[in-house]
Amino acid sequence: MYICICNAITDKQIREAAKAGVTNLPALQQELGVAAGCGSCGDAAAEILAEYRQRTNEPARPVLYRPALA
């Protein structure tokens, strides 16, 4: 099922990214471009990541924010 219509990203692609180690929305945005357009799919994408972590008992990794270079 398509989760991100703007970038044609499916729930399967999000689960595959989670399996490959993506654990949070900012990393998923960087990896697949999900929620990078209109952003309306962000909650659904984050929910799929959380479901995957719960199913695999994988703890969420903290999000590391890096300041943009000027």
C-alpha cells in the first residue's frame, strides 16, 4: 500500500528500510524521501517504524540532530 503518494513509497519499502536499520522518521526521510513533500504521511510512516521495532523488540535509537552548515 502506498504510504507516501508524493514520492510513491510503500509500506513494504518502509519495512525494508526498518529491517536495514532505519529507526526514526528523520532517517527514513533521508533514506527514502518519505514525508519530504507535503508531509501528510509522516505519522503513518513513523507508525510503521514503531510497529516494526515493537515486533522485533528493537529499541528506538535516539535522533542525532546536526546543525546545517552555512
